[in-house]
Amino acid sequence: MKLDILAFASHPDDVELGCAGTLIAHIAAGKKAGVVDLTRGELGTRGTPAERVAEAEEAARIMGLSVRDNLGFADGFFANDKEHQLQIVRKVRQYQPDIVLMNALHDRHPDHGRGAAVVAEACFLAGLKMIKTLGDDGLEQQAWRPKAMYNFIQDRYIKPDFVMDVTPHWEKKIETIRAFRTQFYNPDDNSPNTYISSPEFLDFIEARAREYGHAIGVTFGEGFTSAKQVGVRNLFDLI
């Protein structure tokens, strides 16, 4: 299955918080999108890995993803090394995305920056034909390198290189976040409180989206950074 957009995330719920609106918008426009979570988030204080898998599946259904995979890397301890890079290379070659979205370059959680680095390097390596990998069918995969890679912005403020208008899809984005019932505010849940489980955290997510949206003259926006200069072919595509 070839995808137009493939988002990699260190933890289940990273995509929902950072770029779900962007994925939903492109799916609504007829594009095929998928997500590959690097870990199961097993170090999280709330919820079990099994619960988070089920929550990720529900969020994928809400978004309308064509596929959602999990590589099962060790939460908190995966490395940017050959072993982990090759697993990502296989996913890039399997789905042949034109655009890859990935974690913030640096953030409150060290897994986010590490996830961004390992995905970026793997995307480059995926385009080298001398690196041989096998697909799930046992056949040798073709080399493939995405045309563009962007980092979605997460907890720490980063000035975006561009902002995606997600206003028409904001309510559905919030649905995807609330699909992670064990992780975010739930007045009926007596689990230990965490940084992201307070009602104020969801207020922050909305405030950040309103801030980015305000910068481009819309209600809600999601911010992205790019290691390469972003170019356009049509000035009328710009807001």
C-alpha cells in the first residue's frame, strides 16, 4: 500500500496531539495517510500497553487512517542506531510516502527528539539502494526516500516554519485525543495524576492551536518545522 503521508511518533498519542488535524484534513481531501508509533508507551504512569493499543486503534478509526503500525521499540530506551534505523527503513520502503511527519526536534520528553533524529536518518538511508531490506513477504524492498519531511511541534514552544489551518477539523482532532481515555483528563478516573491528565493540559493544547491559528488569520492551526527550506510554486496557495 502506497501512502501519501506517513507520520512517525515516539508514543501513541503524540500524533493526536501534534498533527492529527493535518492528517484529518489531507484524508478529507482524498489523500492516504498512516501512522507508525515507535513504542507502546509502556512507561506511562496511566493505562496499560494493551489499553493504549486499543486507544490508538480507536484514534486511527476516527482519523480515517489507512494503516497504523507499532514497532515496539523500548519506551524511554530506544536508540538512534542501525538496529532501530533499519526497522524504520523497512516501513518507509513498505509504504513509500511522499511526505513524512515526525516528532519535534527537541521537547520536554527526550524520546521526542530522539524519535525525530532516528526517523530523519532512516528516511535518508531508505533511499540508498545498497542497503538491502526484506518486506513482510520476504521479497527485497525497493529503495525509497520521501520528497519532504516535517517535524510537528509538541509541548515546548518552537517557532513554526509554516502553520497548517486545521480549523474545519478541530473537533475531530479533539475526538482523537479523547480516544486515549487513560491518558487525558477523565473525572471518573482515579488513576494517579500526571502532567497530561489535568484539564488544564487540554486547555493548553487548544490555546497553542489558537496561537498558531491566529498567526495565519484562522481559528486553529498546527505548527511544523522543516530542516530544508520550504518552497512554493503558486503564491495563491499561501494564506
